[in-house]
Amino acid sequence: MASEASTRTIMVKGLWKDNPIFRQVLGICSTLAVTNLVLNTMVMCIALVFTTALSSFTVSLLRNHTPRRIRMMVQTLIIAFYVILVDIGLKAFWPEMSENLGPYVGLIITNCIVMGRCEAFAGSNSPVPSFIDGFYSGVGYSFILVIIAFFRELLGMGTLFGYPMPFFSTIWDKWIIMVMPPGAFFALALVIWLFRTISADSEEDSK
């Protein structure tokens, strides 16, 4: 089992130092596709955290029994298994959300973050650290997406979770572009710039 120090290191890397979005710029498709509404974004993020954590755990369990030449196929099958569970669960218990997310849940299978953590970490580490790594990489991805969705929905529609917000739903002149594809690009670029600036400043201060 991972020691306290190594667990902390894995957590910090997933959340900040190797953040999938503003550090590695991975998983951008879903960043641009589902962040016009906070609720849709949070469901997508939960699905990705679930898939990344359990896929990493499973890949690690099977790492010594998987021939190297077919490891990518095995990893894809494992990821697909967990994504299908999420997709079936949404269709069964929350069909409206399943319809809102459309094909993007299924596209988690091809998300670079999930495959990247399986290949870079789970394939050479034991199951518990791999689960932690997958979990916190997913959480690091998620908090950036939620920030983007928060401002896109608030500025573009004047609502949060579908509920009108004071000032933004009445006086504020809604920026419709924020809930359109160009708004996603602008918001993503600003968030990456902001967090990279903060990261660079904190690294400078630590020297």
C-alpha cells in the first residue's frame, strides 16, 4: 500500500503539478463539449473519475499477466467496460442526463487522460497507488472543467445548475458566445493561462 508521503505526492501531481488540462493539455474534447452547463459537467466529471480510478486499478492488477504486445488492447477493453457501466447506469436511472451528454460519455473510452494514466502509471505500479493516481488525475481534470462550466453558464445564460442567479439573470447582458463553441475555447485558454501563471509564480517563490 502507498505510504503517506507517496500518496501525498501522487495527489499533488494529479491535482496540480501534472494536472491533465493546464499542464498536459489532455482531454480537451470533453472540456469544450460539455462545459456549457455546470450540472452536465459535474456528471461527466464523476463518470471520468470513476472510469480513470477503476481502470487504473484493474490495469495494475493485471499488469503482470498482460503480454506487452497486446497491453493497449487490454487497457482499452478495461476502460470500455467501466464506461459502458456508466452509460447503462445513466440510461437506466437518469435518461434525461444521458440524452444531454449524448455520445460524450462513450467517448471517455478514447480520452487521453484515462489511457495515459493506465499506460504511464498503472502499468508499472501496484493497484492501490494506481487507484489513487487515477482518482486524483480525474479530480484534477474535474475541478478545471467545473470552473470553466461555472463561468460559461453564469455569463452566457445567467443561471447556475439551471437556476436564475440574481443580477446575472436580470440586469446582466448575457454573453451568448460563452455557451457557444468559441466561448469554450476562450474560457479554456484563460483558465490555462491563469493556472500556469499561478504555478510558475509558486515555483519561483519556492526557489
